[in-house]
Amino acid sequence: MLHDFPFYLGLIVAILLLIMLANKIRVAYPVLLVLAGLGISFIPFIPALHIESELIFIIFLPPLLYEASWAISWKELWKWRRIISSFAFVVVFFSAFSVALVANYFIPGFTLALGFLLGGIISPPDAVSAGAILKFVKVPRRFSSILEGESLLNDASSLIIFRFALIAVATGAVYMAGGSSKFCMDAGRRGRGRPDYSVCNYENA
């Protein structure tokens, strides 16, 4: 990793310069960062970057969410909690479901499980990007509060979709550990009040 240190340092400097440029020309900086990342990916002889997934949740995600939540009014968040909750969970699920249907229909060999996996990745909008873009768009305060609040909570629902879709891809069947077990226990209760698992026709992953 040390022999690639100049490259990492150059990336940090480039990110800082792009953010300064975005603030100067009044453009949402995530847009410039995405375009710059796409441009860098086409440059030959770029060293491959490998980051452990656990480090993303420990090092990168908390500061990003903290920055996004800093400008949100918690009073507005509580006021629009029902709409925000429906957007963060119900809308994300239907977005992932739509992505799964479209991918399954148009991409040969793309199963619904893979479609849900893709939908869980791309359906939730990023909290940082939403906050940065809304700074340059004139929208009513309630709309910005709803969108920013939803973008903070939708990661939870997308991670749930991603987890079950990943299990479905790996095993070939969706395994609902908590919900299915409780359903089967309730459905299989007999006169003695004990669960009968013979009514459950699923395999544990």
C-alpha cells in the first residue's frame, strides 16, 4: 500500500480541487466527482484499489451521514415523519422491485434475484448528493426536508433488500429468517398450542 501512497495523495488533492471548483462554479460537487471518477477509470496503468467493505461502514459512512444530517431540521424531520418513512421504506422497495422486473425482462439470463440485488444498490438516493444538489435548486422547505430526511433513512431498507437478494442469489430461494419462521409457527399451531413445522415447506439457507 505504501508504494501507492503518491497515487492516494494525488486523489485526495484532486478531490479537494474539484470541490473548490464546484463551489466556485456553483455546481453540486458529487456531479463533478462522479465525472472525474469515470474519467480516471479510463486512464491506463491506474493501480487497482481494494477497500474492505467493513471499513466503508466504519470509516467513510459515519462522517458522510453526519455531514448530511447536520443541515437537517429535526423539527421538520419529526413533522414529516410519516411521509419520510413511506419514502424511505415503501418507495425504495417498489423502486427495487421495478428495477428487478426491468432487468429480468431486458437483460438475458438476469433473474429476479439478481434484479433485486441491483435494485437494492441503485434505488436509494445518496444523502450527501441529495443535500448538495438541493442547495442549488429552489424548492419549498418542506420538500427539501422530506427528501433529505428520506435519503438518510433509505440506506437501512436498501441494505435489507440487498441482504435477502444476496441470499436468494446464493441459494436460489429467498429465506426470510425472522418473518417466515414466525409465520410458520403461527400457521402450524394445533390444539396443544405447540408449533407444527410440517406445514413449512422452505429450506434454511
